[in-house]
Amino acid sequence: MTEITNGLFSPPVVGVFISKKQINLMRDQTPNYKIVELAQANKVAKTILYFFSIEDVNIVEKRIEGTYYDDQTGLWKVKTFPFPHVLYNRRSEGANNKKINLFKQELKKIGSKKINAIEDFNKWDVYKKLSTFENMKGYLPFTVIYEKPVDLLNMFKVSRSLFLKACTGRRSKRVIKINKEENGGYKISSFTEKLMVEKVSNFNLLVKKVNEFFCGQKFIIQKAIDILRIDDCVFDMLGEIQKNGKGDIEITGVVVRLGARFSPVTSIRTTGTIYKLSEFFKDILHYSDDMLLELESKVEKFLLTAYTCIERAYGDFGEMGIDFTLDVYGKLWFIECNSKSAKEAFYRSHGKDSIRKVFLNPLLYAKYINESHSRINTSMQKLKRYDKACMFFV
């Protein structure tokens, strides 16, 4: 039975914010596999778990028509829930959505907690903030924000190979690579629905193509890393880092993504191949046991350093995906971070136990932050009563 303790439900109410499309699939009894995994994980976590879209929210009455899994019938059902004590935001939404912003303001007013401090990262802001930490500087490729064509021209003095990336966005959809050729021309590579390669003869044409690609969207210019290649395929790594039910950081797993041939990016949209870190470096790159142990130690140090620096810059996170890569000299480089890791590569490369854990941890962490919040509230109430009592003796 749900009980009220210090104004909070015990167990906590956890609301998973997703798209209307996903909600419709659930109500049609055909949910996405990740939603099924979360519902299964909740059999262990035992929170009051429901899923909702912004269309399900009644801000005035502070209630939500949530969709939940009924263990007894094995069906997805709908009923009215209160606003969540812990919000697990799994939806990518525009910042200009007025109802979403108003909903978040209401959650803040009632003291709801969030799994992650922010929902989306701005690549330029991340670079600026991480550059202030001495232990992260060595992992960051040189980056500038594009304001005018001379910024791009100056970066070609630093490197003949550059990456241009939209400040916001995921899954490598707004990324192009530019190589300056010996004849003064430029080769532009990108991957949207398929690999696109185009050559232009001069800088003015290049600027025109870049502006057309980004359509007024802010983007950064980054010195390309000399990534280790396998048969003209680049690879990168994705670390899934989470906090558990005690609030401790865990590296849940590391995935290697090998891109399609000649693709400038490694997103699984490029039909690349997915590996566990140990499998890739032993089976594909033929690392010895000692070499693998050394690499795993470097990766662990890097991921924990990046995670803690990002938390110092932005606040607490219950989970985060960190993209990074390895250059031809064996040096690790930070690529980007995201607070809404799709977990698709992880799901395709790890076994059942690891998959259960990656979906269970956010729910256990939700319980942890809710209980911590409850203890803080109780302590504050006791302190207020003590201060009030002391007034009689003044």
C-alpha cells in the first residue's frame, strides 16, 4: 500500500516523460522494448511507475492521465496519477513548448526531483565549461564557435581536417567533416539518411554549402582527431555511466561503434557494427590481456573524470552517455555527452544481466534521491521546531 511520509509517497511516484507516439503504442499494447524493460525493472525497484506525454498533463488540477503496466492482467492501462515525485525525462522536446515549460515550473514548485539536472546539452557550452577543469583539458579537441567565415578559415590554419557540429542535436544528424585538399578545394562528408560526399573548388562555395547544411543553426568547428581506422572505417566508444540505489557512480558498460566504410560518423544509423569494448579490442584489434587491462583502466579514469566534471558544471545526473574515441597514438578524446542515451547500442551488444541493470539503476536512483529529499525535509522540520522552541528562552 502507498503511504504518505513527510509529504511524500513511499514508495515514490516516478513519471517517465515520453512522446505521444510512444504513449499511443503502449495503449495499443505494442510498446517500445525500452519501455517494457523499464516496466520489468520496476518489479525489482517497486516504485509507482507510470508513463506520460505532455498531452496527458492537467497543469491546473496537477494530475496526469498516466499509462502503466498492470501485472495482474499483463496489459497497459490508463489511470489518473499525481504529479511525480521524481521525473525521468526520456523525451526530446523543443525548449519553446510553453506547456512543457509551465509543467516543469510546477514540478519545481512542489519539490519534484529529476533523474538528471538538465535534459539536453549544448556542445559549445559543454566545451567552455569542461575547459575550465585542468583534469579534462587534455581530453578536449580544440574547438571554436562559428560566428563568421573567417572562423572557419582560421581553423584550417590549425588543421586541414575539421568537424562541424550543430550545438544541439543527437545521433550525428547535424555533423559534417571537411577536408582541405592540396589543390585548394574542399571535400565535404556527411551522413543523414546515407553517406553524402561532395567537393567544392573554393572557400566561398564551401561557406555557402555549410550555411545551407546548418540553415542558421549555431554550430561549432572542431579539429578532427586522427582516429584509428580499420579498413577505412572509423570507430568510437560510448560509455553508459549511471548512479545506483546508493547514489554511487557505476560504469554500466562501454560499447564500441564501428562506422560504415568512409562514413565520417559512427552512429548506428550508418549501418555500422556494435561490439563490447573487450570483444572489439581483443578480437578485432588483437590486444593482449595486458594491453586490454591498461586500456580499460584508462577508459575508467576518463569516464569518471568526465562524469564528475560535468556534474560539477551542471548538477547531479543519475545517468549519462559519454562518447569518446581513441587516436592512432593511443590517446583518448572526449566527443560529447548526453543525458538521454538511447541505449540501443548497449542493448545490441550486452547480455540480459547488463541490460536489466541499465534499466533498473535509474529507478533505484529515483528511490535514493526521493528518500534523501525526504530526510532533508524531516531534518529541516525538526530544526524549525527547535528554533521555535528556543524563541521561548530568549
